[in-house]
Amino acid sequence: MHWNETIGTLLAELGFVTRTGKSTANAVIKRPFAVVTGASSGIGYELARCCATNGYDLLVVADDANLDEAAAQLHKCGAHVESVEADLAIHRGVDAVFEAIDGREVDALLASAGHGPGRSFLEQDFDDVQHLIDSNITGTLDLVQRIARRMQARGSGRILVTGSIAGFTPGSYQAVYNGTKAFVDSFAFALRNELKDSGVTVTCLMPGATETDFLERADLLDTRLGTQKKADPADVAKRGFTAMIDGEGEVVPGWMTRMRAAMAMIAPSSALAERHRKAAEPETARPLAPT
Ligand SMILES: NC(=O)c1ccc[n+]([C@@H]2O[C@H](COP(=O)([O-])OP(=O)(O)OC[C@H]3O[C@@H](n4cnc5c(N)ncnc54)[C@H](OP(=O)(O)O)[C@@H]3O)[C@@H](O)[C@H]2O)c1
């Protein structure tokens, strides 16, 4: 289905317009409203761009000054864009997002904020470990719960959570990150089931390695993971956005990523951990076989 049709269908479902695109007699025509976390760069930025080019107004969230530049670019796509600079790893950060929503109906929540430091677990500073868990899990769940409760009460809404195929694999040299993504993937499937028949859909986007700032921030550029060919974040986001609009449960973008995900379902955990070690152990950087 073409995106314009898709958004038309969504708008009709939400009661803003008829399926022919004309406004209903009593309905106030308004643009749908999306909250996108992690929107300052990478997959989250591209998800926000998909929303903007498909008629959504936006509240975008990240924890750095790049967010303003991202918001300015998104505004050029025709969306009304508000930004909230907040650390989602702390309750105050999630409070700030909720306050900025200010009681408005959120039609779509795209929770993509996350990070994933590499190196061995014993070398990692525990404050960083805590921040990782609080960003990827606690902050995500807190925001999803607050927004999903309202969606459930009114019987409509779309939620997209960015998990990862990392959640299928014990992540040697990225052990905590992969654990957080196993949690997020599992949580998204469970929440989707709890909300079935409620009018609220939950979609789990599970990318493989994607060309963003993620691996540099993770200090993984001297690893095979850091140097292998990666997916285009715009392609990943388009697949995720379309799946969200269509109300699909899960999406693994890219056939090679789907192959990896399928392998992870059948291979023993010890073999998967060893494979991840070869990809993420420091100073393993060398060209891999084409992906
Ligand atoms: N790139 C990959 O290979 C890959 C693969 C699978 C899944 N993913 C997942 O995709 C999502 C997006 O990552 P990306 O690849 O697009 O990386 P990215 O370019 O580094 O973007 C990460 C985004 O999350 C935000 N963020 C992280 N921690 C935050 C916090 N505590 N509070 C507020 N914002 C926070 C960052 O904002 P700040 O700059 O303000 O921190 C940034 O906007 C993550 O959940 C990641 O786990 C990535």
C-alpha cells in the first residue's frame, strides 16, 4: 500500500477524515501527533522523518544539542515540530516528555532512544551500565506505559519500539546491551498481546547493524561489527514506519538480517556468544564477508 493511502486509512480509522480523504461532517481535521525518542540521529531521526513526510506533527526527544538541528530539518518536511532535550534514563527526563505532551492525544509513539557501549563487562564502569539499562529499558517502559494507558483508554494508537536482533544473541563484549534488547523485544511482543483488540498496536522494529553513530558511541569502531557493511538507517526506518502503520507485530529489515535472526533461533547459545565475540571483541576489525 502506498504511504499516502496508508496514512489516509490511519486518519480515517482515527476519525479525522473519511476514507476518500474528505473531512467528516462533525470531525475537526487535525494532523496526527507522534512522539519520537532518539530523534537527534540515526534510526530515530529517520523514523521522525517518515512521520513528518506522512503528515504527522512531532514531539522529538533526545539528550543532546544536536536535537535542535534535527528538529529544524524535520520542520522542513512540513511538520510542526517541538523538541524536548531530556535524559530518558532518569524519571525527571520522562516527566519532562510527558509534561511537553501536555494532555494531547498521542497517535503514535516511536520509542527509539537507546545506546549500547561495547568492551568487556568487567571493564565497564557500573554507572555506565546502569545508564544503559535505565535508558534502554526503564525509560522506554516508563514512557510507553504512560502513553499506552491513554491510548488504551481512547481505543486507538500506534506504538513502535526499536528493539534489535541483538536481543536474540548473547552479546559477548556487548553483554548488557544485548540483554537490554532481549528484554525490549520480549516486552514489545508481550505488550502487543495484552493490547490486542484494544485498538492499540505495538510493533517491534528489530534492525541488524545499521550505519548510524551508534557503533562509534559504543566504542566499537575497532571491531568487525564496527567495520562491517551496514544497513541504511533510512531504509530501516521506512520498513519500521510502514509496519507500524500496518499494525504489524514485528519487522526485521533486510534479508541478511532476517537470515541472522533465523540462525539465532536454532544455533546453541554458546555458538552465538562465540560468534558475537569474534565480531565485537576489541581490535578484531577486518573486512567481513559481504553482508
Ligand atoms: N545502529 C545499529 O546498528 C542498531 C541496530 C539495532 C538496533 N539499534 C537500536 O536503534 C536505536 C537507535 O540507535 P541508532 O543506531 O539510531 O543510534 P544513534 O544514532 O546513536 O541514535 C541514538 C538516539 O538515542 C538517543 N538516546 C540514547 N540514550 C538516550 C537517553 N538516555 N535519553 C534520551 N535520548 C537518548 C540519542 O540521543 P543523544 O545523542 O542525546 O544521546 C540518539 O538520538 C537504539 O535503540 C539502538 O539500540 C541500532
